Amino acid sequence: MIVVAGIDFARDSIASAELRGMAGLVISLIVSLISGYLIIPLLLRRKIQEIHQKQDAPKLAELSKDKKYTPTMGGIIIILAIVVALAIVGNFETSYTAAALVLTLGLGGVGMIDDFSKLTGKGKIGISGKFKMALLAIPCIVSTIIVYQEITPDSGNISINIPLADYSIWLPVTACFMFSIFVLLGSTNAVNLTDGLDGLASGTMIFAASGFAIVAIIAAGDYMLLAVSGISRIQAGEVFVISMIVIGALMGFLWYNSHPAQIFMGDTGSLALGGLLGLMAIMIRQELLLVIIGGLFVIEAMSVILQVVSFKLTHKRIFACSPIHHHFQFKGWPETRIVGRFWIVGAVLAIAGVVMFLMEKDDGPDLLAFLR
């Protein structure tokens, strides 16, 4: 049994997950608000501040000049709130909670190293890309091993759900394991690329985490979906709890990160959040649905990939600047307009992902027929 607010609930019940999820949101929100109030002045005193030295993009430096000396590494606030809330309401009888803690602290630690390197290292450009990817891979691999110890069936095959279908594909553990690492690294870097304007990554992440919270709590109450996904009710419920905790932490952080930002999350926050988003998808066996629910992050990442490929092949740029939110900055859009419209896109994509998930239920084919 688990006791929250003096009430006993069975750990594998939906009531337990719902209650712990709401409690986790409130706890992480409060911790985030209080720690932000305390940590921002400390970072200012320690001169842990954003120094925009964009020699390779002078126009971007000019657009960002008002952000100079804004405290960075605010991801500490988010990580602290998540860790505290997980320690209080997390169910450590499942490996999901441990995996979330390992990934959050591991990726946050890599981000902290990178942020410090940008502030104090030679050239102040952060650690090299290859070394950074190698460091990121370590917590991703460890957390995936932890999760796979619980979700791997006796058959040795693991399911990956197909959006808009009432079935899953089953692949060997090795193939799924490598795919999961790819998902985690891709999600981590996608959120990191999105973190470029006040409130953009944090606000969009709230919508994406909300999407997975809804998916998880629906799955927890549907035996057919659980059977198709190859996970248990307690596992789906824990994804809901983790998602709600992330939402609360981000709501508190956004209080300080909204325009004009009092603090930036830095790589410390964006890398940890990106990893957690990917982990939610892996734990609920909805890796492909991540492309929709976290669609804005995919768009941001693809804009960078397309820009690099285009320039290498044709020496021409598709966008004025990438990631794509900077393109609109270069076109003269105010920052608040960009963030507001990107939030709308992120919210619509998260809703679309939830609707697609609902179509996997028994009434899915009739709804698809109606839409046709």
C-alpha cells in the first residue's frame, strides 16, 4: 500500500496513479517556484550568466543582446523539483521511477558540464559535439537497461505500437534496445535545439508531457491497450505520475522563464527534459507516437538537419537561420509572437497525438471511417 495525504491506495490501482500524479504536480510546482526564487539570485552573484558571443552569427547576437547576463543553468531548478517529487510520490517497486531518476540526473549532469564549459572553457563554446554525444549515451544506455529489465517478456521480443493501428510490431530485444537509445538521443538533442527563446522549450514541453500523461492514464484503465502494448497497469500509471511531475516542474520554471526571462534552463535543463520525453514514450511503448506528440521538437531538429545538408550539398541555406525559430526572428517576428504561435503548434500536435492514440481503441476503425 502507498499512503498519500493519509489515504491508503493499492500501488497498482488507477486511483493511486491519479492521486500520486496530482500530488507530484503540486510538489514539483512548489519546489520549482521556491527553488527558482532562491537560486536565481545565487546564480547572479556567482555570475553564472548567459554570454552571447555569436561570432559566427552576428545578426543573432544583435537580436539576443538584451539577454546578455541573464542567469543560465536554470535546469537545476527543474531537476531539483523532479527529483524531490519522484522521491516523495514515486513508486520504487517499478523500475520506471529509478530509470527516470538516473536519466534526469545523468543528462542534467552532462548539460551542467557543457554549460560550465561555455562559461569558463577555451573559446566558451562548450564541449565538443562527439564527446558530448558519448557522454549523453551513458545515462541513456543505463536507463534503457533499467527499463528493459522490466518490460522484456520471456519470448525475448518487445512491442512497438503503430499509431492508428490496433496492433504492435514485435522485434528482438537487441533491435528494440538500439532503437530506444536512438529515440532518447534524438529527443534529448531535439529539445536542446528548441531551447532558444524565452519560454519556448519549457512551454512546448508542458504540452508534450501532458499528451503522454493523458495517453498513460487512458492506457492504465484499458486492458486491451495494456495487452497490445505489453506493459502492466502499474507501469502505465507510473508514466502518468512521471509526466505530471515534469509538468509541475515546468510550470514553476516557466514562471521565471517567460518573456522577458529571468533565467534560462541551459543544457542542464533541456538535455534532461528531452531525455525524459523520450523515456515516457519508451516506457508506454509509444515511440512512434512521440513524433506527433513531440512534433514541434521534431520540426526544430529537422530544420537544422535540412539546413546543414542543403548547405553541404548546394552551398545554399533553406532558412535564414536554424533552428527554425531563429528563421522567424530573422524575418522580423517579435519573440513573443514566435513563442506564442509555436506553443499553438505544439499544443495542436500533442492533441493530435492523443486522438491518434484513442483511435487505437476498439472504436478506432469506425472513427477513421467517419473521417474519410
